[in-house]
Amino acid sequence: MIRPPRLQKGDMVGIISPAGPVEEAELGPGLDFLDQRGYKVRIGSHALSKKGYLAGDDSARLEDFHAMIRDREVHAVFCTRGGYGTMRVLDRIDYDLVRDNPKIMAGFSDITALLLSLFAKAGLVTFHGPMVRQVKDIGIGNFSALLDLVETPGEHTIELTGARTLVSGTAKGVLIGGNLCLLSHLVGTPFLPPLEGNILFLEDRGEPLYRIDRMLTHLRLAGHLDRISGLIAGQFEDCGEPGAMDDLLFRFAKDLSVPVVSGAPLGHGNSNIPLPLGVQAELRTTIPWLRLLEPAISS
């Protein structure tokens, strides 16, 4: 496991679009906040490109990613938005380059594919959290929490405000997860880290309940749910009524005999707390909260 070096005031932050296209104006609030926090910004050459539903062709998006990893002045790489497209380049990433130049990598939604693959193939701790464009929709709070997390080595306690306990208990394990659709589509590839013995967190948006059921069933049939140590379900925005989602999760959870919380403030929705992917953590359902048992970054 490789912890990226901490971010410090005055450092350069790289901005890339590995998935869908974004308008420059949509990035304004996020870029302004990075400036207020004392960071310099370097926008990828193709970050504002557009080719249909992609931010430029695969080679261009991959070139931006590799350029930021190679750039010695860049200390963190933040993604603009999700959409679709990240999976298309996973088999062309230079994971040796990533391993030799570990940097903070943050995003969510479609970027789940990149976060998981970097941990699976390079051992790099990555960060599931708000993206630059999301600041205009949900404000600076969660983005500020992401910066706090990557600036400060050590243990952190993360309150899962508003989460509902479906199955009580305590779990320990490596935090692994992200967008359910992306994670389920990585099954059978070398880009999905092992889930056995680990705390799995999931979120999604705009998927009918039967599709959520199908994706969870896929994970179960593939043997990936059987031996997790705990489950955190985030905000399944526009995926049906919360009560129906809880019922669905409980049907899966009762066969797992592990702690389960639902409605955690992460993912698509009005709150997206940052979580490091690849570090040991403890889940307690009484509050509920997560405690990171080891640093996510190096000093």
C-alpha cells in the first residue's frame, strides 16, 4: 500500500477530465476555492475538450492523466466531473509510473473506476470525494473536508451524519468502494481490489430499484459480498424511496451477518463526505461513524 505525500499550502493541483465533458464556467467556484485555500492550479490540456459524451478521445484524456503524474510540480490530481469514459482507459494506464510518482487522486461517480484500479494495480491510496464541478451545486463544505483530509496525516474520525443503522455492530477492514454501477462492472477484471474482509461503501444515482437489486445480486453471485466485514450505503439519489432502498439492502444484509448503515452522506446528493480508499478503518453503527485506523497520506 502506497500513501501519497500530503498536500501543503502553495502546492500545485492538477485538474483533469477522465470521463465526461465540462464547461469552463462550471469549474469557477471550485477553482476559486482552491485559490482561497492557497493552492496553485494547472488545468490539463484536454480537460475542457468535448467529443460527444466524452471529454476528448481516449488518448487525449489518458495523456492528461499521465502528464499530471509525470509533472513534478503537481502534488494532487482532482477530477472535474464524472459521466462516462474512465473505464475505457484502465488497461492503458502506466501503473508503474503511478507507483513511482504517488500523488493524491480524488473524484467519485465514474471516477470510481480510476480510484479502484489505482489501488488494485499500483497499491495507491485514493480519495472518494467531491469533484471540482460539484462545488457549484453543494458548496465548499465537503471540498474543504477533502482538503483537510489530504493536508493532515494521522487518524481521522468521520461522522456519518444522517445514516440509518440497518444492522448493528462494529466492523474493521480496508475501506473499498464507490459507485455501485462502476464497481459491479469491474467484476471479472484485474481492476477491482479484493473485497474480502473489508468495509464496502456504495452509492449511485438515477438507477431504478430493480437495477440496484441486479447489481447487488451480481456482486453476491460473483462471491464479492459473502465475506465483506461491513457495508455503508450512501445516498442513492433518485433511486426510489429511501424506505424501499433500506428494505432492499436489509434483504441482502441479513444473509451477510455484518454491520450495515444506509443513507450515509456520500456520493450523489447534497453532501459528499470524502473517504480514503485503501486504508484500514473501523465502522461503528451506534453513532454511526468511521474511524481511520491509519494515515491516508504520508508526511
